[in-house]
Amino acid sequence: MRIRRAEEVQGSGFDIALIGGVNFSLPGVTGSIVVETPFGVVRAYPFDVHGRKGVMISRHADGQKHLPPHMINYRAIVWAVAELGIERVISVNSVGTMQGHPIGSFVLPDDVLDMTRSRESTFHNDRTIHVDMTEPYCPRLRECLRDTLVKKELGFADGGVYVCTEGPRFETRAEIRMLSNFGDVVGMTGMPELVLARELNLCYASICTVTNNACGLGDGKITASEVVRTLQERQESLLEALLSFIERLPEKRDCNCMYATDIDACL
Ligand SMILES: [Zn+2]
């Protein structure tokens, strides 16, 4: 496997970054790029789908190790995306449902509730930057994902509040009773990835696979093997959707994500 450094590939016209979760991989990926960031090194895997170029980054990967959600280096990953000149990100997540979504269906969240507590969640510890979160997920990327899922006749929910918990444990029944009043699905990796992307004025949207009912809402306890089994079963459909999405991706972005951080207003 040939490894290229980031400076070799800048300006090579990557359209999109896919940040993948557990068990996520793309077929036909050859070689990798090592991107050095102020927060650590990230390995990105370039791909070419129907002439559209992108990179895939596995957020849990650290050499041979599998990082738990609270130990993922979110800042390095998002910085690496921007370092490669990429403006648009699709995040692949798995979630538990608090609202009875069918297991194996997809959810395109349109808002987020951040219940994490120990993660580095900003690039700006040295100055005050208030990033706008009125429309946290890019409406254009969401629209394109939605059209793709409709065309592919894959079951999905358009919209919903993604609640991000700290993990790595699953939630308690009491927590889910509370969170279900405010949110639709619950996962552990959506934040601070999303807000970091907005701090760099990137477009960001998420496609979530529903792997289980949240704690207390299904039969018995939740197991990691149940989650992985559902992901494996839905992997083919997810890939089909993503490849079709990449093909339909607009040439240029025409949304307001590029203005998410108003640098002129920094304090
Ligand atoms: Zn956007």
C-alpha cells in the first residue's frame, strides 16, 4: 500500500469526505494518505466513484486499535478533512432509536443535543468563537441524501434530533426516558465532530443506521453484537446509497455553511 502525504494531494479536487463508523469500509479503496494536523496524524483513504473523488476516514481507527467513542480524536479528523481542501462531509453513524424507527432503517438528523462531557469540543481555546447552530446539518447535503434514499427505495426518517451521549456504556432506562422527551435517536459519535466541522465552515450531514431500540424500549438488554450484526446486514444498502449520493452530489455548494463561523465577530 502506497502512502502519500497530505501535501502531495492538496488541490487534487476531492469533493467529499466520508467519516465512517464501526465496521464501515468502502470497496475499491487503494492506498492511503497520511495527514498531519496540530492534533495528531490521520489516515485517509482516497476513492474515486463515477469520477467524483473523495476520502474515507475511519473515526475509530488508530493503527490496529479500535478507539472507543470518547477517545476518538475528533479534532484531528475534522482538521485533516479541511487540510485536504475538502468542504463537504458525510458522517456515517449508528444509533439506537427512542421513537420506534424500524431496526435497520436510516435516519437523517436535522438537529442535535450534545450530552457529552469530557471531549475537546472546539478548535478555539484561545479566543471566543460562537459558531451558529441554527441549522447544524447542511440542508443541501441532507436534501441530496434524502433524494438518494427515496430513489433507492430505502426506508428512512427525514429529520430527527440526534442525542450524543458520552459512552462508552449504553444509556440507562432513566436516561432514555428523559432523553426521549427531547430526542429521536441516540448515539455516541456525532459530537463534537459536527460542531468542529462548523467551526471550519464545512458542510456536514449524517446518515444514521438504526441498530437497536434504546435502553428499556426493546426486549431485554442491548448488546454490542446486536449492533454490529445490524450494521453488517445494512452495510450493502448503506454503501449503495452512499455511492449513488456521491454521483448526485452537486458540483459546488450553495448553502450558508461557509458562513457558520463569523470570524469578523470573534472576541
Ligand atoms: Zn452546506
